[in-house]
Amino acid sequence: FANQGPLLAAFESKDPDKTGCITQSEWADCLRDILKLDLPWRTLRPKLVEVATDGKVEYMSCFTDGGIEATLANKQVTEAIYRQRNTLETIFRILDTDNSGFLTRDELKVGCELLTKHSGSAKLTLMSWTLLWTLWTLTGTGRSTSTSS
């Protein structure tokens, strides 16, 4: 876990009383600053860390079970996506209605709406849609290509 030291130092700087807990905002800011990933950390929090009864993040829980980086780089997830890359690239090309090589927010939203309509699954909520778009556009450009890493 390459960033454990810098993350721990950042968390501890927000915890002068050494309680082991910081606010969710402080936790998200530390992750954003150290990992250089502009993700919706508050939305991802339930998957990554434990929360105390007062609502504060127990930041040491980030480092259990492989930590945040292990969760983000889950090998099984990566392998599953790689196995489906041809299908995903085909879906990307279908969604890219203007053939620009990029998906706009609207193109992705329309595609997701079509998929949920025809698959019979529940409609995307506003929060899940926002999370999907944020994860989709990790490059920070507001658009994604089929070759975005």
C-alpha cells in the first residue's frame, strides 16, 4: 500500500487529539489530496471505511483488508472488465452517437436509460447516475474515450 504513510500523516494532521476519527469531509479531502483522484469519496465511504456512532470516519479502518488502493484496484473486477472489453467497446461505439470518439454526459445518460428500460432493472437514481459519471470521467475532462485509462 504505497500511499499508507502519506495518508496516515494527512489523517493524523486532522486529528490533533489522536481520537482515531476525523470528519467525513476531512477524510475525503485527504484522499483527494494524497491519491490525486477526484472521486465522490463520501459516496464510496461505506465500501472503504468504518464510521463511528458520531458520524466521524475511523480512518485506521482504511488500512484493513488491503486498504483503499486494493479496493480500487480489485484484481477480479479488473479481470472481468478486461474479459468484456470487446463488448464494452461495442457498447461505447453505439453510445457515441456523434462518432466523436468521446462520450458526453448526455450520451452516457441516454445509453443508461435505454439499458435500464430494456433490461427491466431499476432506473438509475440521481446519486447513482452522478457516481457513474464521476467514475466514468476519471480523467477530469468531463468526457470519456473508449481508451480512457
